[in-house]
Amino acid sequence: MSDAYVVGDPDGLSPLLVALRDTIARELHAQLALRGEQIELADLPEVSYQVTVQVERTLRAWRPARRAPTESGFDEDRDLVG
């Protein structure tokens, strides 16, 4: 059982995955608005790049809730992205 179910998250995603999902959705919405509600095949590399930039920003800014190190599975002092 994942931690998401333990903390009562109804969609079964961890807080980090929720933040990433929301970031990706916001960027795709912005890209669609910029491109007249349609993403052409030729635009996919640029759209993918912009989504990746936003995911990186989210990962750099995201900090897990303070828990005991054995609960979180991450070293909270370490950056998630190199």
C-alpha cells in the first residue's frame, strides 16, 4: 500500500506526484492557449521542453512535509534534482 492511501489522498497519488500532475496540467493548458487550442506535431519538442522546465522548477521548489527520516524515504537536506 502506498503512503498516499495512508494519508487519505483519494486519487492515490503522493503529494509530490500531485504537485507534478498539477504542474504538467498548468503548462499544457498554457501551451494550448498559446497555440489556439491545438498542438501541432511540429510543436511537440517545444511543448515537451516547456513541460520539462516546469517539472524541474516544481522538483526544486518542492519540500516534503516534515516527518521522521525513516517515514519520508528521502534525505530532506538533499536536493531532488542534481
